[in-house]
Amino acid sequence: MKELLVTKDESGKVVGEIVDVPKPTAQDNQVLIKVIVTGTNPKDWKYIGGDPVNAGDDIAGIVDSVGPNVIDFRPGDRVAAFHVMSDPHGSFAGNLQQLRNDTSNRYHQQPREDSLKESPPQINPPQIVGYWQGALQELPS
């Protein structure tokens, strides 16, 4: 699968490289998610250093597979999740994302009758701020 790694070059400019990596396999307590939507927030670009990293951590998607010890999720479940910043393969890793299932606050399971295609009827102030920061603010270079 493809993965986007970002780093800073010699001049301090943020640069990205798409690399091929093996598709991860869900281990004992892990959930493998097909990423449908991912987000970028200030933490993702403020902490880019010299070592290449996959900086995305906010995920909404569909469970692709689960490890043998996972009982709360099953393939096809729609979830929102947070990838731990220090773990490999952030949310900009092709279509699949491997996450640990060791704390309940990293995942939120969406009821099956709901739809990822539905949009909220209105936008609230925190969403407006997030839009401004993500869509209008120039990233440092």
C-alpha cells in the first residue's frame, strides 16, 4: 500500500514522499481500518522534524479486519478512531490503518443504521475554526 511520509529538508521546508509499504495485518488486540476520511490538525504539522513520519492521526472509516482477541468490533463496522502519534503508519497510509484496541477512547463505533454519507444540518463554531485553520491558513515552510 502507499504511505505518505513527511519531513523537513535541509532548508527547513516541509516535504512529503509517497512510499510503498506492506499491508499491515491485525495482530492480537488490533483493528485494521479502511480509511474513508482523515484529518490534519496543528499537531500534525507542528511536530514534523528531521525523521520521516506519517503524521495523520484522526480517522473515520470501516473496519477491514480484527485480531483474534478483539470482541467489540467486526469487519464492516463504521468507526471513528485516533491513531497514537508515536505508532507507525498514521492515517495517511493508503487505504488501511492498523490501530491498537487497548483503550476504549480510541474508537467510536457508529450505529449500523446511520450513514457516513449524512452531513450535519449546521456547522458549529469549533468546526468553523477547524475549517479556517485547515483550509485557509498557510502552512509554515
